Amino acid sequence: MMSVLLRQIARYVSQKAASDPEAREKVFKAARDVVEEAKQIAKNDDRAYAAGRAFRRAFYKLQSNR
């Protein structure tokens, strides 16, 4: 069930990014940020802790954008 939902979300985002230059730029920036976070997590010895911190930062950022 969850994979179907994630697939639909990914399809919507890709269609939106393909048709709208502003959305494309936002998606590109978000993907770049995700890659940077993944690099930081991979470098850390305690990856679970690093992933938790990255999630917390993203969650707080989402909350502050309300």
C-alpha cells in the first residue's frame, strides 16, 4: 500500500517538474539537499544517529514553513 502511494507521489512530482520550470528548480534543489544529507549520513560512524538528526532537521524545517 505504501509503495503505491509513494509511486503516485513520485509520478505527480515528476509530471509537475516536467511542466513547470519553477517546480523543476525546486525539485532539483530538494534532490541536491537530499544527496548532501545522504553523504553526511554515510560519512558518520553511527548512521542511525546521523539519519535521525537529518530527519529531525528536515522535520523542524517543515514545521517552520507553515
